[in-house]
Amino acid sequence: MSRTTGFVVLRIAASMAVVVAIGTSTARAVFMDEGQNWDLRMRAYSQAAVRLQDSRSEKVLSPVTIQNDPDNPVFDETQTVPETKAGQLVQNRFFANPELDAKLTPYLGWMNQTWLKFLQPDDLRMRVAGWGFYDGIYDYGPDQFNREQKKINENFDPFVSFQTSRPDLIREGGWYVQGSNIDLNRTASGNVVASSFEEIFPGYELKDPRDHYSYHQRVNEAYLSFSKGPLFVRAGKQSLSWGESDTIALLDQTNPFGVLMGAPGFFQDIDEARIPLWTLRTSYDLFSSVGPFSSGFVEGYWVPGTLDTNVGLSPILTASPYSAPGPDPGRGNPIFPSTYQFVFIDRIPKKEMENSRYGFRFQTVFNRFLTLQAWFYRTFPQQAVPLKIGFKPGEGSRDIQVQDTNGRRTNLFIISLEHRLTSVYGLSGTFFSETLDGIVRLNAQMFENEPGFIPERNLNIGTSSEAVAGQGDLPRADVLRYEIGYDRFFFLRALNPSNSFILASSIVGFWNLDHTGRQDFRFGGIMKRGIKCQGGTNTSTNSAEACREAGGNPTQRGNDKEDYVQQKRAEAQAQVTLQSDWMHGKIQPRVTALAFTRGTWAIHPSIIYRWNDWLLFSADLQWIDGDYQSLGIFQDRGQISARVTYQLN
């Protein structure tokens, strides 16, 4: 869909919503038949967000340095790309989520009079839902957003032609693609040599910032639900949630989440970020009461790998107001020579049965007091990891090259974003504590053999030519993630004489069991800010000028493990949400605060004004500060947003 077509479609949908709203201002739903078996609902909103702070500055190596004077590097002072100023519009999102639910059981009474009686369901339902948005940030937002997104793959050439206009051979700008295949079987003179980009990356697609950030649509749900006696079956595209997902989804990883706007749950509604999969799900009630146990059931699901390997779209650097910080790695990167063409491929799992996701869960209530769950599932972790693609030193092959029609070759430096299956073992318990006068939640999950990031292994960092051409290695780790939660209702009459307050709090953490002195894991490939000062008396500065004054040598980050944000062996965060209702539910303020053990903190207050059942107005503030790690990498993205929501429900 073109951006013009997408905008027109959404404008038409919005206009239809207004017409329906005017005609059904007091209706709670739109029923399509007299028996009220067919129910049409929709949630749609328009949201605008404004940045509250300037982008933070950093130093990056200027590509001019390489061609003019490599021994005296020149550094440009840039901002988080795209550079943003306080007061600028960073989002104008139009979102629509129509839903159609149908009760099909009333239409199957005839089965009772036939031999199919044994299949007659106690309940049969159908659900179909759409999901789509348009964001006008590239069309009428600040100029820098459209300018920067146009640079993505601007110089892409499928035949990787020799850059005759640049006698210094410098290649500026990385190429961003997605696909499942990398073919390194063509060899000549010790190198992999291809005649086109397609030969090395068969079936690739160029990543388009507009397709990622400006508009997107999908069939969000499409399934049938069947129940008969103790058996329940649901088949089709659906969402599944096993685990807690308070504020930021850390333990809930059965389904993927969209991460184009950072951590799901902070800048984007968590349910909106969840990505449904084509799934067969079933459950069976085992018993109502056995000794101290009651309400026991088992549940299982299967996402066939030949049908669905969706892991969500990966962010693109320098393309969006919500892109991860840092410059285009294809511009002045010290990891590889400037004559190499940098290629970043989001390596989507192949549609093969071995990439199937599945899981099993058992739940029961012990002594009518403690709700217990235990589960196992296979999933692709939320955070994919970068991996250098090439050949291991000593294998004879040295470079991956594309040869143009004149016989001239260009070396490729390939970084692949890897998605690998992981096994997860989980156990949770929930109970009411009279002592604490609230609900206690306990959750622990072991992510077995999860891919991680150790710079010298994933990127094969080094100074030798073999390190430049060599294959990276994907380290694995067993990671324990846990949550201790406490929720309660309470009254504070002095502030709200009519309604109670809701408190939801938790401590969420992880422990990397394989993090040792020889396995020093880092945070997802994110580099520290600014330049690196080597030598001199002030190696901690990130200012090129201060580094030179202290007798040091300022260099660009990237070729040493200390250039990357540290990930501790064990880390944790606390999060608290407090909300209440005023004016008989018309006004609902809410505030969420997060604090990390490393000093990062974030706050997210919001308020909703319910004009009536179908029209809501809301405002949000998101602010992040503290240590540059985890959510803190977005510490210069403070914003305030306003939303108008229409609900046909």
C-alpha cells in the first residue's frame, strides 16, 4: 500500500467512525441480527506526541577523516539521529482496531437430530479483528525525519557497482535488508564471489522505514473457539499470554511484541504491541477437586513453523524518533575498513517445521488459597542479537565479495540480527495475604540456552585482517527471570471519598547464570555514547577536545568490548502503578514509576477523561533519566502526548 493510499483509507475509516458515532451515541455495541449473535465493535484513536527535550549530543567519526588524514581523526558533533528539538512533533498516529464477534452455537441446533450429535458444541464462537495505523510524521512532521529516512538504502545497488565517482573507495551508509537466506557457497581464490547482491541474499527485501514506522496493517485475529464438556479448542490467529507483563513485557514471551517504539508498554500500549500468531490452542479440565487441589486443567498450544515464524519488525537505526541511539554503522565505523560495504540483515526464521513454537501448561488451586501454574514453551526471545557473518579464520576463505560487470570487487561486512529458539521453564503462584491485605504474585522462568551478546565473540572484534573477515560466534546463556508482585485496593478518603485506589507493584529481575569473567555479556549490541579517549590523563571523557587536551587520542567506539553498554550478571527493576476513579469513573488518573538498580528511572503519568461510553480523551507524559542502559538508552526521548479515542463497544 502506498503512503497516499494508506492515508486515504484511514481517513475514510475515521469518517465512517464519526458517522456511526453520531448515530449510535448511546449504543453499547452494534448487533447485526435480532438475536444479537453478531457483534461489531471497534477502538480507534488519534494521538499526537511532542518532544520535551533536545536530543543529547555525541561525537562520531567523520567519514572525511578516512579519505583525508587517518592519523588525525575529525569528529562531528551530532545528536541522537534523527536530531530532535524540544517542542517538535514526534508522532501523529491514527490507529484502528475493528472487531467482529459471532456466537455460532444457535445455528447448530440441527446437529442434535443427526448422527453428528456427539460433535454438537456447548459453545462455538468466531472472532475476526483488524489492526492498522498511519503516522504522518514523515509527511507533515519536522523535516529531519523524512530527510533521514530517505537516506536508508539510498545508495543501494543490487550489483554493488564499483564507486568510480569516489576514487578513495569509501562507502558511506549501510544497507538494511531482511530475509531468511544467506548463501556463501560461491568460492574463488579463497573468497566468496557473487555477481549480484541477490546471489548472497536470495529472496531479500529492502527494509523501508515507511513500511515500519509510517503505516502498517494486518489481520490481527481470526479464529474459531470450540468447547464441549471439559474440552476447549481455539484455532486461528490469536494472542497468548503466559507470564506477567506489567508495564514492560519482560516475562511474557510466548507471543512476540512490536519493538519499533522501544520497550513495549512504555511508549506504546502493551496490548497494541502484542503480535498474534497462527496458533492451535487447546485446554482440558482435569478435575474439579482432588484432595487439597481444585480447578485443575492442562493447556497446550502449537504455532507451526511452516505457517508462521513472525518475530516482529526490527528497528532501523537513524530512521525514526524512536530509533535506538547511534549513527549509521556504515559511516566511519572502526570495526571494518572504509572500503567494505556494511550490510545489516534482519534474519527472519525460515518457515520450517523445526522453527515451530509450542508450549504446555498446568494450573490448579491448592487448598483454595494458592493458584499454581507450571509451564514449558519454546519461543524466539524478544531481543534478537547481532552476529558477524563470514568465515572462521584458518578456513582459507577470507572475504565475501560482489564482482561488478567490469571485474571489480567490493567486500561486504555483514551483521545479521539472529532469532534463535529458546526453551522456557516457568512456575508461578498467586495468593491473597491477610497480613499484607493484598494479592502476592510470584513468578520465575528459566530461559535455557538463550542467545546473548559478547562483542568479541558476536562481532569477532580484533585488529587483524582475519578478524575483519572472520565469522562471529553466538554465545548462549541460561537466564533466570523472576517477578515478585504485590497488588491491593485501599481507600484514601481525604483524596477520594467515593472510590478506592488500585496499587500494582512488582520487582522484576534476571540472573545470567553463565555470566563469568570469561563470558562478559553486554546489552544487546548498544554502544556507549560519545567518543573513546585512549591514553592521556582523562580516559573517562567523551569529549574529543578534552581528550586531546589531556594528551589522549580520541577514537570512535566499536572495536573493543568496553565500547558496549555493560550487562550485569544480575539486575532488577521496581515498578509501581497507582490509579483511581473520580466523578463516577469519568476521570481516571494513573501514574507508573520505574527504578532500576543501576540508577535508571522512568515515570509515566496519564489521565483519561471519559466524555461518555464511546468518546475518551487522554494525556500522557513519558520521561526517562539516569544510567545509560536498558530503558535508559531512550533517556532523551521525554514526551507528552494527547489522544482522542472512539469506542464502539
